[in-house]
Amino acid sequence: MRKYTVFAIFAFLLITPVAIQSVHATSASDSWYPGKGLKQGDYFSYNVCWTDWHNCTPFQMNFWVKNETSDGNSWNVVFGVVDGSNIQKGMMTIGKITPDPTSFDPNISDYTGVYRSTVSWLDSFATRDTPKTFDVPAWGRTGSVGGQSVGPVSHEKVTVGAGTFDTYVLGWHKGIDNKIWVDSSVPFPVKALVFVDVTTGSPPPDYTLELLKRGNSQTEPDIFTASSTAHVGFSPQCDQPNMEQDSVHQTTTTDSSSMIVEYRYSPSNPHEGCPVEYRLSFEKNFDQTQKWSNVQYDIFTTDDQGKQMSSIAQSNGRPSLFAPVGDDDVTTVLKGSTPMSHVVIAVLGTNAEGQLPDTSSSGVVKFDVPTQAPFPGFDDGSTSNVNGTNPSIPEFPLGSLMVMAIVVGVGILFVRVSPSLNTRL
């Protein structure tokens, strides 16, 4: 009897690893693509950030599959975000081959761009027509210069707001580990931590996401708890920025030839006192695919005589705006003039945020924005600075840049010296 018991134990120990390996191999051979298994009523809530949206400031993104389109090739999706005090909700349509947005309401257009660059980003490698399995070493390559191979790197359990999931980790390494956690039974990734591809310094996040909640409901779920809010501080008659359908795009070199500035603004013909959005890229002269890092800059408007009317940095109580990876996206209330607002992008230099900029890369770009008259109720007296005056921008723009750089430096010096003075006192 004893020998049979020993034999049974031996057989169990021998077979168990093989069985586990077999189950694991079966799971690894599962095919997957973004949107796989998506059905009517599915809803998802994410905490997400993207570097091109306010330097990866996180916000909550929610979407619910309401129904199929009439042709059966796409889904109608209720899409909403809670971005600080800004709450937006609208409809978007996503495909079934790839879940990228094909149409959307104007008020959510920018946020659907974030969705495309984060939640559905892996459809660059896997689609319904070209699904991928987790037992292949590479799904594709990243789009950066000298792109890295993207593929399964490990298998692990991960816990997020929506629960614990048995996932495969898709990843690559370039200076730092980039990871996207995928559960083959979930249509979209449950977690991601992806970094910007930079040549020097510590890479900042390119995008992050975490699944907070998921489920299925045939009626609109409670993740949509509020209606869209109007932007505070301007008329509800204002057109909203819409980079996809109503924008102006230009590329030009600074007056000092220090760099190329690519800019886009929306709306193309805004009203004074209404929101305008600027998207900027600060690019190397010799190769526009390479961008400057740690750019300190500001955006001014001036009157016809060159006197400053507004400063985005000053309105935010900051010495400058900051683009750590050479891209930035800012939205402000336009304080300009009709029929044309004169806009100045002033590059102060490059250095870490809060440090005195290296002005060797400073320079300015000027352009005009056709501007309509303000709606009733706009207080154009708010365009003056905190002292109630409108300082002029010198005829030679670099002089203004140097003055601002000195002001930044004095401020930093005061902050550093102040603690020692307090100690002595």
C-alpha cells in the first residue's frame, strides 16, 4: 500500500508542473486586440493622463457602449470626463476593427484625442483583423527614432481600482521600463505606465492609465453623475476650441533662429473674451523630429503699438510656462483686440522648471489671430496686469526676454536666501 502512495505522490508532483505549464501556454496563446469582446452596455472608468494634455495632469475618463450604429460596423458610445472643475459629456462613435473614434461631439474632441493616444493606443499593433497572441516575442516597434520592440515581457497579477486581474505585461525598455498590463478577457488595458523617449535626463510619463471601474448596464451607468459644465469666466455663447475641425496650424523659426516653433490654435476666429487653445512644439532646427527639453516660455498678446495686454504665465501667477519634453497645450481666455489679436510666443530659454533659463536658445515668434468682438458682459479692464498698467514689449524682443530671465533669477535667489535670513533672525 505504501508503495502505491509513494507512486501517487510522485506522479502528482510530476504531472502538476506540466499541467500548470499547459494551462499557462493555453492562456498565452489567446489572441487579443483593443476592443475584443466589447458589447452593448459595457462601461469603463479610467484615471488617465497624457503628456500632450497639460503635461500629464490626470483626470477621470468614462465611456459606455450605448448601441450599435445602423450599419452594424461601429459602436455609439457615451463619453465623459471629469477634469478638475471641467465636466464634459458627449457622444462618440468608435469602430469595431479598431476602437478609434470616427466621430464625436465638439465639446469632447480634445478628450477623445487623449483616449486615442492612451486607452486604444495598442491598436497600432493589434486589430480585429490582425489580433496578436501573448506567446509571440514582439507585436511591433514604437514609433520613436530607433524604435523599441514591443511585446509580452511577463505574466503577473495586478490590482487596480476595478479589482485584481491576471495579466500579461506588454513592454519595452529604453532607459526605463515601459509597461502595459492586459487581461485577455478585458477589451482594454487595465493599467499602463509609458514614458517619453528622451535623449537626456529622467524621462517624464508619456501616458498613464488605471482602470477604476467596469461593468455592463443596459441603462446609462452612474459613472456619469453630472452634466457638462460651461467654462467659467466667459460667455456661454463662446465657441469651444476644436483642434480637429476648427484650427490654424503653422510652423516658423524664432527671430533669433534658435529653434523652430510649431503651433496650432483653435478656434480659428475666436471672440475676444472667449477661450482659445494653443498647442506648441519646440523643435530642433536640424531635425524637426527632435524637440527641445525643459523649455521655459510665455504667450503674450499685445496691442497695435506693441504694448503687452496679457500674459498667460502672469495670469497663472507663474514666472513662465514650462514644456518639459518640448510639447505643451494651454487654454486661456483671449484678451486681445479686434479685428486682430497680436500674439507673441516668447521662448525665455531652457532649464529645469524653477531654475534660471539658459538664454542661448531664447527668441520669439509673432503671429496674428483674427478676432471677433466680445460678447456682452466681457470686462476688458481685466487685461491689465496686477499693477493696473500695461507694460510695453521693447522693440527688440530679446531685451524683454533678458528682463524676464533676470526677474526669474532674482526670484529664485530670494527664495534660496530667505530661509538663511530667517534662521539668522
